[in-house]
Amino acid sequence: MKKLFLASAVLGAVTVGVMAFRPAAPSLVKAETTTLSDAPRFSKWTLDKVHSNVKFTVTHMVVSEVDGSFKLFDGTMEHTKPDYSDAKITFTVDVNSIDTDNENRDNHLKGEDFFNAAKFPQMKFESTSFKPLGGNKYKLDGNLTIRDVTKPVTFDVTYGGTINTQRGAKAGFKAKATINRFDFGLKWDRATETGGLVVGKEVEINVNAQLNEAK
């Protein structure tokens, strides 16, 4: 009987010790809802100009299109929210860098009939909002200035993703908008024999941007 009592006492002590160090049941553990990656953090991004481009398309003679690009441009993005929803974006373009693969046409576009690059050498965009639409789609609203005329413009944006490299984080975006060049004082026109404009009013703008996170 004495041995039985001693064995029971030892077993009880072991059981108490195990229970004392046993972790709480999962249902009693409070889940952590905020992670480091979700916390607000100021980030600034600069344009990787080697891996970005600014292009445009305009209708020519009603039945075809002419493509062009700008070779010199720059931009930045600043935000604190991980989904970029508070992003502030600026973008500038050197008008004198226009290139349509035709020197005479480029000179005409730089002249008074269109951009008047000598007087207004720069186009500028400043964002007013960057709204997530779900998935990888955004709506970018802002003010575009051409020839010292500022008008609101909306870009449809596709977010390509973010990747971390040995040189830092990189993010990719594609932005597309259509503007009426007449709204910005680019009013040169000439009618075709059928009554249409030699150069269309609407200009499609496409920006492919790769950004580098500033260290």
C-alpha cells in the first residue's frame, strides 16, 4: 500500500509539472493582425529611365496611325501605404526629345503649330489620386500641363508587381490615357479631301515605367 501511495504521488507531481509548462490552447491565443509589412512606411521611388518609355499614337489621314515617343523624361513616386493608394506621382517630359522617325515631322511638332518647344520645353504631370480598383488595376487622376495649359487627365494603370534584387526593390507599372490635343493648344489642323483631319484630335499616351526604390 505504501509503494502504491508513493507511485501515485510521483505521477501526480509529473502531471502537474507537464501542465504547468504546456502552451495555452490555440483558441486562447490572441492572433496578431498587424505585420511589419502592413505597417505604414514612407517609400520613395525614382524612375529607371533605361527600362521605361513614353509613347504616343495619333490618327493620320483618318485611315492610319503614327507612333512616336519621347526619349528624355523623369518621374518619382512617394507613398506610405503598401497598396500605393496614397501615392503621389510626378512625371516630366522633355518636349525637344520627341521622335517619330521623321526629322521634318519632328521639327514641325516642336514648332509653334504644336508644342512650341522653344517656349514650353517641358510637359508635366502631377497626380491628385491613385485609386486601387481591385486585382492589379488602378485609376490615376492628375493634372497634365502642356504649353502652359493644365487640364485634368485620367490614366488606366496596370501594376506589374514588385521584385527585390541585390540592388534594391523594383516595381513596374503601365499607364494609358487618351487626351484631346486641342484642349492643350495643339490646334494645328488641315482637312483631307473627305473632310477629316490630317492629324487626329485624340492622342493616346502610353507610359511603361519601372521604378527603383530609393535607399
